[in-house]
Amino acid sequence: MIKGTFKRNDSGQIVSFTLTGHAEAGPYGSDIVCAGVSALAISTINGIDALAGFEPIVEMNETEGGYLYAEVVSGMTQEQNNIAQILMENLLLGLQSIEAENTEYIQVDTNTQK
């Protein structure tokens, strides 16, 4: 199962997200849940870089897969922050849509940072 966790600050803004696990919704190379999650997540990270103009902190397991962590950096302009927030909220909505149709393969949660 893929588990997605989004962390929000006290203002409700997403500050980071983590994706772990494997959907195992089909054979390797044919798993549409995994493909959808991967496409949305990588597109979000690339979009932050290209459209907001900064590189988020990114950690991933490139050998086995199944782990991706992204965090927005501090010191952004308000415009950069707004763009990053729109992209990360869009990722959350996309993953929730996948979850709604595939509850046995993906679980998405949001937490407020403490």
C-alpha cells in the first residue's frame, strides 16, 4: 500500500509530503495506481522548481523506490509560496481522487505540524 502524509503548518499551508510503499495494484510496469501517484508527485516537484523558481528539499530511495519526501524551503517570496501551495494542494487533491477509487492500494492523511 502507498501511504501519503502531508504536513501543514499552523496557517494551514502544506510544508512537506511523504509517499511510502508500493501500491501492488498490478504487475510491475502495469500498476496504474503506482503510475498515477508517481506522475503526480514528480510533476509537483518539477512544477515547484520550474514555476515557483526554487528547488524543494527532496529525498528519495532511487534503488528500491517506494519512498519520496519533499519539503518547501524557507525564505521564499510570497509569490513563490503561493505557487508551491497551489501545486502541493493539487497533488493532495489528485492523490485523494486516486484513493477514492483505490482504497485498498493508497491511503492519504494530512497532519498539522507541532
